[in-house]
Amino acid sequence: MKVAMGAAQAGVLKADIVSYPDILNEGVDELMAPPFYHSVDSTPQYHNHFRIGGIKLTLDGSPQGKTAWLTEPYYQPPHGKGDDYAGYGVVKDDKVVEVYTKALENGWQTLTHANGDRAIDQMIMGWEKAEAAVPGVDVRPVLIHGQTLRKDQVAELKTLGIFPSLFPMHTFYWGDWHRDSVLGPERAENISPTGWVQEAGMRFTTHHDAPVALPNAMRVLDATVNRTTRSGKVLGEAQKVSVMTALKAMTIWSAYQHFEEASKGSIEVGKLADFVVLSENPLEVEPQTLHSLTVLETIKEGESIYRRSEDGAAAVQAPPLGVSMAQAQWPASHGHYGADGCFGPALEHIFHALNGTEH
């Protein structure tokens, strides 16, 4: 975040960046003030294309690293663990309630990393208690990842007004691993259950979680629609959604998640001219080819800030597959962060990967 703040102060940012500092780190309270932060009860304001949107809280690890906190054991436990191993949480219940209560008292939007269904249970418990203590404050709390979100939990999210930001791109990058080792065939079918969320009449968003998988919006779109693994198998037919729904999750519903629906998310009078020109219409191509669409041009506030070269070569090409945990090379002192590939010096990692200097 300090890198992005420095870039904003230097006036070199083109894209809008919204950051959510980890509330468990020291000094976060001091960041929650202008020019970078404005409460959710006011119109979001960027300072040189950067703003702090709220806070982040992490409750568990990741399923692919077998550190997500589950209610049922892993299909195949990691080396050295018993058959009853189900991952683990990283924050005590009373601390979760304390954080959420403080967020409501201060009007801070909160993004909560919870992959395992047990971690999601903890999140739901925390918001129920916090909202009972501080009722009537809408901060649009967000569930990040929610990969093992159960169907019964979807209804609870809806009741509490928790916005799900799901991770269907896992069906491609790690779907086979989830089915064969992490969750087993039955549970793996419903990872990142966008179908259940849509069935409940809820909006949702999708993401790529760089550097776990490098930025590739078309791969996100493809995975949300097709849910095809790297071996070519469909993982969760019932969780598929239409192309239009998947596009909304990446545009207008994303704007809503960040309190920016009045200025972004769709092309219409009164909103910013932020959009891309694609090589083909995603609503008209064969759904199985969505991942091959390319961005020809990017417009930010009416200004062209990227154009694909005439010979068809992109200025920057992300690798075809995600960053492996072996590539991460983060120190063991980072605890579960280094173990599951979800955290670490992300900006530096992305920089080296995109510039071909990854080692």
C-alpha cells in the first residue's frame, strides 16, 4: 500500500486504486483520514487516483495450501496431519467482534478474507454480534473468496447484507487439485458457488487475487461462465452463470461493492468514461473461447491509456498459468501467509513476473 500511496503522491497513477489496510497491523487508525480516506457515508473521493476504501481482516488461509478453516476435514490431509485435520483460524472470536464493532462505529467498510466454511461461520457470528451492538450502519461488509461457502450460509449473508466477492477462477487454476486432494469430488463441485448466490437474488463480484494468479480479466470471465479445470473437466455445472451475469460481476456490481455505482460500472451519461474495447463481443462468441478475448484499448475518464500494438502483441502479457507456491519464495516467518501463497510482497512479485524477471 505504501508503494501505491507514494505513486499517488507523485501523480503517476493512471488507474484508480482502492486499498484496504490490514486492521491487525499497527498504525491503521492513522491512515483512516483525508486525503486518502473518506467515510462510507460520503461520496468516494480519490486523491490522485488512490483512496483507502476501508479495512481488511484475514480469518484463515487458502484451500489449495490446505490452510483454509473448514467444518469437515480435508479430503487428503497434508503431510504430517491426521485424518481429522480441517485447517485453522487465525483470529479469536472476541477479536473478530471487536474489529467489526469498531468498523461500524467508525463507518469503515470491511473486507474479510474467509475461504473455509468454518471461517465464514466466524465472520457471520462476528457481524451478527457487532450489528446488534451498533445497529443501523451500512458499511457493505464484503466476504473475500468464500470458496467453500455453504448453501445455508448464503441465506445468512443475505440477511446480514454481507456482499460476496467470490473466486471462480480457482475452478481453472486449482479445480483438479480441489477435486482430487483438497475437498474431494462432492465439495469441490460447489467451490465459489456463484449459482447459489444468484439463485438467492444476490449480487456478487469476482477477482483474480494477484499474485496467486496474475491479472487476467478474460480468464476470470471464462471461469465464471464455464468452470472448466485445466484437465478440461467442468467443476460445478450447477454453479455456472450466464456471460451477462459474469460481466455484471466484473463491472456494475463491482462498482456497487466499492460504493461507486453512481460514477462507475456502466457506460451512461453522468458516469466516468472508464471502459475497454475487446477483440470480440463476449455476448456473441462461443462461451468456451472467452479466455482468448483480448483488450484492444483501455479508456480512463475519456483518455486512451493503453492500445494493443498493430502486430497484435500486447504491451504486457501475463503468464498463461498462475504463480505457483514454489515461485513465491516468501520467508517462513510470515506464518500461514508464506504457506498458502495468498500474501507476501505482492507488488514486487507482480512487477518481476510481468517484466520477465521472476526467479
